[in-house]
Amino acid sequence: MDKQSIAQLMHENHQKFISKLSALSDTDFEYKPAVKWTAGQQLEHIIKSVKPVVTAFSVPLFLLKMKFGLTNRPSKTYEELVEKYLGVLEKNKGYAIPKKFAPDYIGTHQRKRKLAYLDTLVLKLNRKANRLSEKDLDTYILPHPVMGKLTLREMLYFTAYHVQHHEVQIAQNLSLPQ
């Protein structure tokens, strides 16, 4: 998938997520089944996940190379990356999410502002990724907390998929008895 296609997918997936969360009732937005996250917390987690990717895509490439090195393999396809992520989740059930990605409570009074902020982050990420070449996306790497080193392209794939994953979790949580 080329960078324009990735940008489109990332934008569409995040817009769908933003629309779904905007449409939730206040009760559903704050509903917390047992040990699961509220929709607001899912939103906060997505923001905390996208923000460092935006920061990484803002760093000069030579610094990424110095800190993380270069890849020694071709980038996975979108489907391969999703399959790897789901496999890692399945294998690591009970995985403790790093504290920096753990969501704070987000009430309905913060919803509109947080959704607008997520939209801004995704737009920034797409602009920054667009400045890089296709080769850059397949050469430079970033660490992922559970999947190890990913190429920049794979990190964009992850970002596009991750929001869908959490959208599904919200739908599943809301189908639980309230």
C-alpha cells in the first residue's frame, strides 16, 4: 500500500471512530463494564498512541537511524501487520499496557475537545508521513511496545488498524448487559 492509500485509510478509520464516539449518548460514552475501558478511555488511549507516532515522524531521519537503526527486512503488508498484532495480543493475554499509554478517565464534558484533538493529530501524522519517500517508510524503524521494531510504513499501518480495533471493543462493551 503506498503512502497516499495509507493516509486515506488512516483518515477514514479515524473519522469513523470519531463519528461513532460523537454519536454515543452520554451514558454510553461513560459506560464501564467491569474491568473494561469506557469509550472515553478508549479515545484517550488512541490519542496517547497516535501522539508519539506524530512526534517520531517529526524527528529528522538521521536521528531515528541513530536511535533505532535501520530495518534489515522488507515491510510487512497491512494484512500481515494486522495478523501479527492480533497474534501478539492473543499470545500476551493479560499484558500490562505501558503506563504512558494507559488512559485517564475522559468524561462527556471532554469528548468534543478530545475528538477534535485526535482529528488534528491524524491530520498532522498524514502530513508528516507524506513528506517522506516510499523508500524512507521502508527503511527507518520505530519501536512498538508489544511488537518490537516496526518500519515507519508498518507503524502507519498499525495506527490505521489500531483505531478500528478499539472501535470494535467499544461496540462489544456496549453490547454487554448494562
